[in-house]
Amino acid sequence: MRSKIVAGNWKMNKNVTESKALAEELVSELSGVSLENTRVIVSPTFVNLTTVLAASEGSAVEVAAQNMHQEAKGAYTGEISASMLKSIGIKTVILGHSERREYFGEDEALLAKKVNAAMQTELEVIYCFGEVLEERKNNTHFDVVKAQISGALFHLNTAAWSNIILAYEPVWAIGTGETASADQAQEMHAFIRGLVADQYGAEVADNVSILYGGSCKPSNAEEIFSKPDVDGGLIGGASLVAADFAAVIKAI
Ligand code: PGA
């Protein structure tokens, strides 16, 4: 059975003191909460990964990185490799976030390399994708999502899919306060699961967790998460306040 997952993407927010405090508050908010088949992940910036790992040790809260470089090592000033993340105890990395695509020029060809590097290092990947408003208006959103998924992931073998989590994040809903309706999310998630089924068969498709992201918050999480193909969320703004993030987790 696929896991339910609520992941918080802290983006470039929170210094070391604030990161530690947020992780501790979250651990305390979740103490006594039954998290059956539900994983909770937080993703602080690189420099605070170790601090947040320590602050969440022994709890159900897992820690992921927000990005990594595709090469194993070498002259890539300012970059961080998969094995460096692994060596500090990180097991999961977010790749392909729309902000990485928009501001740092990441495309499927590059993301395929990053995914390969993660797989070789046995890191789990939360692979993000989603259409911009224009594409939704033009009714090309299904084609765009198909290209984003197939271009970066469909070269993988079946076994690799046990380390892939998909995150559908319509760009027009990220940080805008505008959310896809639960029906829009379900429609796209069912389409995505169908794509995976066509490529890899029903078992892989049934087992892959597909998260929704984009202005998901306590007031709308329950409705979105109630849809059969929505297996959780990737949460930005609402993950920066422990009580709000805990409320989203409880909604699942
Ligand atoms: P948001 O961000 O919840 O603030 O819209 C989601 C994301 O970018 O992952």
C-alpha cells in the first residue's frame, strides 16, 4: 500500500535558531498524534539540515534536502552532491521544484541526471512538476505534465520507482493563495497515475505516492486529501508555522 506523505518545503526561510525551534515545535505538536501509514517530512535549507536532523531525532519527522547537484564530486563551486547529503543522514531530496525550473533554468534533461545521481546514491526523490497558468488556460496542462514526468523519470527501471514520490504542483497555485480545487487535483492525479500505469504497469502506479502542492493549508487540506489519488501534500507557506503544518498533517 502506498504511503500518505505530508512534506514541508521551507524554501529559503528560517535561520539556524528558527529552524531548530520550528522542528522542535513540530515534534511537540505531533507527540501523541497517531500517524498510521503517514510520513511527515520537513525540508530546511542545506545549512540547517544537520540541526533539524538532530532536533527531530527519535521522532516521526523525517528530513529532506531541497536540491542537489547531479555530479558526484569535483570543481562545482557552491554545489552539494547526493553522497554529501547521504553522509549526514539525509534519505530524501526534492528535485524539480518549479522555483528551480523558473529561477535556475532546470529542465527535464538536467533533472534526469539529478534523478540518476540520487538513485545511484540510494536517495529517495520527491519529483515536482506542474503547469503554469497559461498552459492551464490553453488546455495543454496534461501534455506539459506528461512531458515533465516522462522526460525526467521514464528512463528509470521498475525497481527505481520504489524511491520515487511524485508532487503535482500547479505553478499558478504556488504561494498565490489560489488552490486547485479538489476535483482539479484529483483529475490530474488520476491522469498521472494512468501515465505511470501505461509505462510501468498497475502495481508500480498503485504504489507511487502522488502529492499535491500549491497553497495547501489547514482550511483546504482535508478536502484535497480526501480524493482517492491524492496521497498527501507538499506544503510551502503553511509548513513554516508548526501549528498550521500539524493541522495539515492531522487533516490526512
Ligand atoms: P505553497 O508552496 O504551499 O506556499 O503554495 C508549495 C510549494 O512550493 O511546494
